[in-house]
Amino acid sequence: MPNEIADVRWPHGGSIGFNTAGRRSRLENLETWITEATPGGRGWGMVKPFLILRLTVADGAVGSGEAYTLPCRERAVAEIIHALGRRMASEDVLNSWLFREIAADIAGNHRSMDFATATSALEIALWDLEGKRLRKPLCELLGGAREHAVPIYGNIWSETQWNTRSLFRRADKLVSDRQCLGVEIDAQALHACSSDYQESALGVYASPA
């Protein structure tokens, strides 16, 4: 992992255990970790904190997931994950389909982004758990592989280097790397750029494609 695990404890991360005696498929333990933000390579920006979770059911099977988070919300998402874990622990059977019903019922048509990322992380962990139980890749559990190649996304966004010169430099390197590797990397212009929008737009469209 590219950054250090933060020292966080329940209720803002950490773990909770449940009494699941005699209930093989029920949730026994739920753990979360929030990583520390760390400077990215070449000073382009900060690597954001990640929220990782691991759930364990009564027979010892384990599933892992990750929650997307925004600044100052990591601990709030961890709190939602643990609250959902307490609700999940009351069920006799634990799987992704049942969890979707539970999450929809709790949300009551009022899903916030934080709630959505928390439920997403738990659902990822449940699919991971199911795949491990059946010893099958996720694509098989969802009906079989539809694609056999994954496109590469070349990202040159930076939260610290906004000027056109820096944008040109990163765009040129992206194109050069693409040519050296002999692969296609789709270019994408994002709105998060210099406050001089006209200058930034010219920089993007003048860059080699």
C-alpha cells in the first residue's frame, strides 16, 4: 500500500465483533482502516486517504472492500459502515443480494454520497467473500466475462501544478509514454484546471494527441 495506515479506532474505524455462535454465514467481525494522506510523486499532489474494510463471517471466511471518500468525510463513512455492520449481524444469511435490500430499506430513497460509498464498500466485500467461497472470479458470478481487454486511462491531473506549461509537459510525457509502450491511452480534458479557462483549454487542445 502506498501510504501508512492511520491509527484509528472504533467508532472512527477499528473493528467490531458480533455474537454468532452456531451461525455459520453470519457476520462475526467488521474491521476498517483509514490510510494517511501522503505526497504524490514529483510533487503533483497528495495521495488521498483510502478507507479499506474487511468482514469475517462465523466460519472464518473473509471478504475485503474499499470505500471512495472525500476530504473530512473518511471517519463519517467508516461510522456508516460499522452501523450497517450491526444491522447485517442480525441476519441469518449474509450475501450481496440481501444486503442491497437492507441498504435500500435503510436509505428510504435518501441516499447521500457518503451512504452510497459505505454500502458500495460492503457490497464489494460481500462479492469478494462469495467469490472466495465458490473459488470463482467475480465475472463468472455475474454471468460470465463480457470483455477480455481493459482500456488504459492516462491521467495528468494535478492539484498543485495548474499552469499551462506544466500541463503541456505532462501531456507530452503521456503521449511519449503511450508511443513507447505501443498502447492506446485515451486523452481526456477535465474541468479541474487553471483558473484561466481559456488558457487551459488552448493548452489542452494544442497538445499532441
